[in-house]
Amino acid sequence: MADWYAFWVTAPISVLSAVAMVLARNAVHAALLLVVNFFTLAVFFLILGSPFLFVVQIIVYAGAIMVLFLFVIMLLGVDQVIPLRDQMKAQPVAAVLLGAGLIAEIVLAVRISIGFSHKVLPDFRSVNAGGNVQALAKVLFNSYFFPFEVTSILLIVAAIGAMLHGRRKIGEEETIDVPEPAPIPAPAAEGTAR
Amino acid sequence: MRTPISYFLVVSVLLFTVGTVGVLIRKNALLIFMSVELQLNAVNLALVAFSRQLGNLTGQVLAFFSMVVAAAEVVVGLAIIVSLYRKRRSADVDDASLLRG
């Protein structure tokens, strides 16, 4: 019963925060709404009997990845308001229509393949016997040991790649073939310039 | 456990679609990237829900791998966005048209 209430409290927050994130005009607001969404997903993982992924979701996504996002937002400037749409008027409409089509397609595919089962989920306690972390480790290190090792190589390559991208070569041209960024207008000219 | 798996799958589909629409309508590279994260998370939710339904922990292992790959992807992607911003003074994807024929 508790999971029923937890689901119906969390699910609207999850979907609404996702919609608000997509429509947000300020990048910082979008990042914070994404954190809310990550936390609701962590709650879903807990309902579904996976406390390990609950903790990893909060540490990796809400912790590390969002800090990285906010760091880059601060680096690029937080005060700019991003317009929702500018030149292309038809693009948002087409995107929403395509999204509705995607929902219909996935729901139809799921309906045909497994159907909307209303039966109660089976007991997970035997699978999680001895603790979720222990059971997960048994599967991970027995059946998926090689992919696990490959992810370590992936992480090292990603770190080296980020370092190579982020460094600045000595004497490198700062910008290419774009005009110099417009100087910040004086506060008095702000009203007339726009 | 009264909540059927289909409820979680519906939430997953909605989140994935919102992420897709976000990728299509936003022009700022950072917001597109956040929408991609949303899509990845929606798929993780579906994986964990199926893992629960089938009583098999492989889905959770796969969700764990997808989190690792998402972390690596975020690191490289944000580095690319920063270097793009450094070159063009804008994180707008429409400005990154150097490869256009």
C-alpha cells in the first residue's frame, strides 16, 4: 500500500518537473528542475526494490553530473535568458506532434507485446536475498565482469578526452571567423538598443 | 506491492517523450544535453521496472552500466560545449554551422 501512495505522490512531480525543465527559459532553473526529476527517479528505484540504484542515482546524477552541469552554466554565463523559440515558428508544433506520435507508437508497441498487466508485482525478496547490493554484485561480477572492466577504460578515456578538449594551446586564436562579441552596452543605452 | 509495472512504464514513456521534444525544440546546447539526460533516465526507469517484473537483476546491472556511460558522456559532451563556446562565443547549436556544406 505504501508504494501506491509513494508512486502517486512522485509520478506527477516527476512528469511536471520534466515538462518545466524543457520549457525553462533560464538554464539554472532547468538544471534545478532536472535535479528534482533525478530525485523522483531515485524514489521510483526505491519503490521497485533497488536501494543500490537509489543511492547511485542520487550520488552520480544529482551529485556529480548536476554539479558539472551547473559548473558549465556558470562558466558560460548565467544571466542570459534563452528564448524558447525564435526564427522557426513551426518547429515547436512539429516537435510536439512528433512527441505525441512517439507516445502513441510506444504505447501501441507495449500493448501488442506484453499488454497492460494489472497484476500485482511478484515478490522480490527472494531475488534480493542477502541484500540488494550483494545480489547485484553477484550478477555483476559473475556474468558481466568483462563489461565492468571495459567501463573503467571508458571512464579513463572520457577523462583524458575532456582534458584534451578543455585545455588552451599556447598562442591559440581565441575565436574564429565571428565578429568580436558586442561590447556590453552602457546601462543608459539599454532601453534604446533593444 | 500494489503498483503494477505498467504505471512505471507509462511514466517512463512520458519522460522519454518530454526529453525527445526537448531535444527537438531547444536550441541551446546545454538544454539539449539535459533533455538527453532525461531520456537516459527514462530508459533506466523502464529497465529497473522490467527487472522487478521479471525477478531478474540483469536489468538493474544494465541500468548501472547506462549510468556509467551517461557520466562519461556528460564529461566529454560538456567539454565539447565549452570548447564550442570558446570558439564561437555562443552555445547555440545553430551557430555551430562550420561543417555545413
